[in-house]
Amino acid sequence: MPSMPDETAPKGGAIRGFRTLPYVAAQRQGVDWNEVMSRTHAIHGLVELDVTATRKAIHERRRASGKPLSFTSVIVASFARAIAADPSVQAFRKGRGRVVVFEDVDMTVLVEHELDGELVPVPHIIRRANRKPPEVIDREIALARTERRPYARAMRFAPLWFLLPAAVRRFAIRRLLANPQWRRLYTGTAAVTAVSMFGRGTGWGVPFISHSIGLTVGGIGRRPGIGAGGKIEPRELVCLTVSVDHDVVNGAPLARFISRFRTLVETAAVLNADASKS
């Protein structure tokens, strides 16, 4: 039976209903980094943490201080302090026979900047994050969202950079990552990404990693759980993915790290410690 003509197809073979937009330069840079990072031998730990008490402590701190304080800043501070308790988890390889371990944690977080009408994630490094209270980290992240000059200066050279063949750009990135000191200066020593892609409800993200250790913050959901006095009540759970370079971090140190990190987050230790100092 012969096929019937499609009455909905545009006449003359023209296809309508789409737009052609320029590919954002920052996204091209991300492609280069993803290609380089795809060679990392990563392992991922998917964990759920009960943050009911933590979120309550954050709300109480906001009311008491009258200042903003985000859940993300508390997670960043907790992650940094968990790393500082065993800095070997953020070690970088140097050649074949050595690793370099930095004592302080320079934490990279992604903040969104508008570029050519598009929201583009841009890395910002919080230096010595393990020594900063969550309120300071929160202010620094907020300022990074509005501060465009450093990013604008860097992007001035993007057209020249992207004239180079992709193989040359990626070779340069690999050379940068081969030097731990340069790597710390330009990429930090660890990373936190809040994907915020799941909306309400639980869900994990499994990323490429560009550091020896990184954290991806997924969704927060409510489930029945055991509360105070052994009663079943609604609890707030956050999905977190702890990712490590298996060439540097083995399973046992990762398990100990997750246990330490879990305690810091679920007890809101970074808020309690900072309150006791003030």
C-alpha cells in the first residue's frame, strides 16, 4: 500500500521550528576538561545523610544572627574539614613515584554567570575552606556569583585559545594538571558541585571528577525515619556522591572519610564549633 503524504510537513522541504545559536566558549572549555578527566579511574560512593537536625540548626542560626546562611555553605565547610582531618584523600600524583599532599583545602565550587544570554557554570576557589566558618563561605559564594571581572578578563583570550587545535589545548591542560602546585593554584585541591537537578525528592549525580576527591550534592527528600525517642517521623535526607581518584584513594580510606563526613554533617558540627568560638 503506498504511503500517504504527510500533510503536516512544511512545503518545499524547509524545516521550521528551531533556532541556531552560537556554542558558548566556556562550554567548549568544559568539553576539553571532560575529555581529559574521562581518563580518571574514579570510584563513587552514593550516600544518604539525615540532615533534619542540620537544616533546623541552619534556620536557628539565621534567626539568631539575622544573616543569610545556605545549606550548601554548611556542606562545603563540613566537606573541607573532613578532608583536613586526613589530607591524603586530596593528594595529587607527581610523576610515577610521588604524591603531593596539601594540608589546607582549597575548595572549588561552581557558580553561575550569564554569558551571551546563557547561564554558564564557572569555577570559584575558596582558599583554606577548612579554616572558614560557613557564614564566611556563604558570603564568598554570593560575591562570586556577582563578581564578573575576573571571568570577563579570562574570557577575553578565549577566541585565541580556541583557535588552537583541540589536541593542543588538551595537551596543555594535561601539562597543567601534572604539576600539583599549578593544579592547586588554578583548580583547587577538592571540589563541590550542587547539581540541583532533581527538584523535590531524592536523587544522585555521578560526575566526571577533576580532583582526587569531589562531592556532588543531589536532591533532598522527606522519608519516614527514626527520630528522637525512637519514634517514626518524617526525616529530611540529602543524596550525596563522594567521588575519588582510585589511583590515589583506596576503598578503606574512602569509607573512613565518608563516616567522618557523615558525622560532621548530621551533627551540624561546623555550626556548633563556630558557635563555641564566638
